[in-house]
Amino acid sequence: MADDKKAAIKAKLAATREDFLNTVSDLTAEQWETLAYSEGSEWRVIDLMRHVTDSERGQLGLMMLIKGGGEGVSADFDLTRWNQRVVTKLGDKGPQELMDSMAQNRAALLAFIDTLEEKDWAKKGRHASLYIMSIEEVCHLIADHEALHLGNIREAVG
């Protein structure tokens, strides 16, 4: 059963990543600078890419913590503040550097998934959204989150 879950999530992750990279690899310099969000903070397309890149890294760390018996993020975690800080911190990273980081993050995520046993999938902890989620749910959320922001990017660039 664990192997079926692994195969299913890996296929989902691969499909969303392929779609994401096919879209962003053709963006022009002007499109990277297009405003994508203006609620609260203003994020350009490149900022969404920075956010997606860091999000996977962070969620992998969270799942590793949960797998080891941790509770997840603290109950007072401020996701909005975290996201803004990360986008600012990665402000000097361009598209190619971010794509390289995404590839490294994905390799680490897939290696982690390979370590999961059946009992691990149901382990739960507090996600950055403050919802209590299982490792399986977080794995799916990574792909869904990437697809969500791909939609935002497509909408922004037309």
C-alpha cells in the first residue's frame, strides 16, 4: 500500500512540476516582473516563483519533523509574515537559480518519500496554515500549491 501511495504522489508531483516548468521556462524578462498579487503585499511573477521554491523546502522540513514525532509549527506561526520574509530574502534569486533550487528541493522531497513506511503517511502535525495535517496530505498539498500558483502566474501573464 505504501508503494501505491508513493507512486501516486510522485506522479502528481511530476505532472504539476512539468506543467509549471513548461510555463515559466518561456517567460520573458517583462513577464517575470508582471504584478501577480496586490492583496496586502505586491508580488510579481518572480516573487511567486520564489514563494513556490521555498514552500516546498519548508514543507519537506515540516514532514521530516512530523515523521520524527514532532508537532509541526508552533500554534502562533504567522504564515503571512513568513512568506513575505522569504520572498524578500530570496529577492536576489533569478529564474534560473530558482529553477535549480526547485530541482534540488524536489530531489530531496522524492528521497524523503522513498523513506516513508505505511505507518508514516498518517502521522499528523500542525502545518504552516495552522491546520493539523498528515504527511500524506502535505505531500498532496505541495503539488496542489504549485498548481495554484501556476494558475496565478498564467493569469498574470495572460
